[in-house]
Amino acid sequence: MEVFHAQTQLKEHLESIISSKKTIGFVPTMGAIHQGHLSLLQQALNQNDIVVVSIFVNPTQFNNQQDLDKYPRTLERDVALIKMLSDNIIVYAPTVDDIYNGTTIAQKFEYDGLESEMEGANRPGHFDGVGTIVKMLFEIIKPTNAYFGEKDFQQLQIVRKMVQKNNLDVNVVGCPIFREESGLAMSSRNERLSEKAKQKATYIYKVLQEAKDVFQKSDVKQTVDYVTAAFKKETDFTLEYFVVANEDNLQTVHQKETDKKYRAFIVAHIEEVRLIDNIALN
């Protein structure tokens, strides 16, 4: 397995691969690798000649310096886990300076309003940071296919929009949420939870499943009211938001239409850890 810390060396290594027209699958991560990441890498391995994974905690997408400082950095463990999956995966683990060249500032992007919903409304500038790092990584690696999990569904739609608006030659592949047996969505943030909180956090997916059932039998308001009431009963949680949104434009909806696809999005805090999840409602 080859691990690169400098983009110049990585580009040199990939040059012959790109010129030979071999397909490159790419999985961008912020490290703290778990089974969700490995499932993305497995799909990339199945569908491409070469697979690259990046491990980089991107500072420009954090609004909270404390959150950035607390984010787990476990490169040695990450590389070992990736190697167990395949010895042929290329790892790119750059420094901040290697990526940003001394100017750690996000570019400004237009996402046709996708950036103003949900996470964008609560974390101003977050998606400029996401767009900046993903665009940079695409330009360095030049992937054929790039793989993103649907747990960060808004991010997936943002990346698709960024690729479209910048005419980037990469196919963005959305992959189903990988869950623990308990139903808890796999996340690097789960490592910050105590065992007790991790067990309690399964409540999030349980309520999402119940919300889907309510939505199919009634309307949007009753669905939102049901989830709000469910989290008021569980004092270990702080519900930041729950919304039902149009899957395409991510706009919050208040009334169902028969020809639209809908998805429920939730953010809840437990033990000061911010957990996100979502579920398709149709």
C-alpha cells in the first residue's frame, strides 16, 4: 500500500494511470475510518481499476474551532484498516499546507440555494468549505467516479451541484447509509460517545422509521409533531432540527405532493456530540 502526503508525488504517481485510461475510484474522508467508509471503498474497488482514498480533516468546513480540535485523527489505525480491505488502495493524507499552500480560506460557491437549507442555515460557510476541498481533491486526483455516503445527503447533493456548475469530469456516486446492527448510522463522531450514549443514540433511527410510517399515513405536520414530541420525552437528547424536505432541492415542505420525492432529516445532540441522520420517506 502506498501512502502519499504531498500532492506533487501523488500526481506523478497517478499520471501514468490517467494516461492509460484506467478508471480511478475516489473516496474522500476525514479519517477515523469505520465500516461505512470501508463499504464505500469496497464499492469503488468493485467498479474501478484503481482506488484512491483521502484522509484529511478539512479546517474550512468547521464553524466551531473546538469541534475541529476534537475531531479524531487516527491515521495509523486508518491505514491499517484500509490495508485489511485491500493492499492496492492508494492513500492521500496531506497536511493543511500541502492542500491550501499557506492560505486556509474557502472559495465561494453557488449551489442554487441548496447551501441555505438545513446544515447550511445552521452552519454558515460550511458548504463553501466542503466545495473547496472536494474541488481541490478532484483536481489533484482526477477521479472517474467519486463515492459519497447518503448519511450526509445534503453534502451529496451539494457535491453534485458543484460538479455540474464547474463542468468537472467526474461521476458522483451516492451510496446507501451504512448502519451498525443497532441501526445507528456509522459516523466518525460515534467514537466520541460513551457506550451508554451509543446505545441510546439508536433512538434516532428508531424515531426516523416511525416518522416514515406516520408520513405515509398522514401529513407533514403530524410527522414533524410526532418527532418533536418523541424527543421531548428523551431528556438525554437535544433536538437541533427535524425537517421533511424535497429530495431534489432540499427545501423544507409543509404539504405532500404525489409526484415528489421526500426525505426526513434530523440532527440531535447527546453528550455534546452532534449526530445527523436521514431517511427516504417515499
